[in-house]
Amino acid sequence: MGENPGKMYALATVLTLLAAVAVLLRLHARKIKNAILGWDDYLILSALIHLTGVRKNKLLTNFARIFRGPLFLAVVWTMLTIIVIWTVGFFFANMLQCYPIAENWTGLGGTSDTCIDENMMYVGQAFSDAITDLIILAMPIPCVSFRTVSL
């Protein structure tokens, strides 16, 4: 089944609306419980507004709430900074992959003179995304490996 721009816009719109509903439900739940908004709430709201790395930023801020210690918090802030820089960088790389920018959506198909190698950009994006995922997943391991679970 061939993809067309209309389908892509519809998909992006639906997914953005689902993300917005999830964040609004979260904020509503905080209000019902009379809980104050934490910095992770503000961060996820900001991420929704900017649509940047919601999943990773939220996970990192949850880690900061659960696991304490100056070294761990430094790693969390370092990863948050890397994720924001990564997101902004690839946002602009995707947006500016062809010159003039209209080559991206006119369907005229850019040439090697007017566009970067999209395949290499996407491979780099996927590879670096997977690496940051692995780092984030591994971050709490030292914190929980020394704890004992009592039943």
C-alpha cells in the first residue's frame, strides 16, 4: 500500500492528539489528588509542546525521582541534555535535508546536489537513538543491583 502525504499528516495528527490527551489526563489526575506539579510534570508538558523526546525525558525524570545521589542526578542531567541536543539536531537535519526546503514535500525528488543522503541520516538517527535507549535502560542497574528484596 503506497503512502501519500495525506496519510502521513493524518497519522501525525492522530498521534499528536493521543499524546496531548495522555498529558492532559496526567495533569487532571494531579489536580484530582491535589498533588503539586513536579519538575517532571513541567518537563513532559514542555516536551508535548515541543514534541521532543517525550518518552526518554519522562523516564529520566522518573529515575531522578526514584534514585537519589549526586552522581546519578549528574548522569540524569547529562542524558537529558544529550537527548534535547539530539532531538533538536535531528529535527533540523530532517527539516533541512533538502535545499530548498520545499523539495521535502513537493514530491519532485531532490538530487544529490540538493539533498543530503537520507539513508545515512536515518541510519545515524536510528543507531544513536538505540544507543541512548540502552544507556537509559542501563542507568538504574547499579542502583538496584545492591538492594535486596524482602518478601
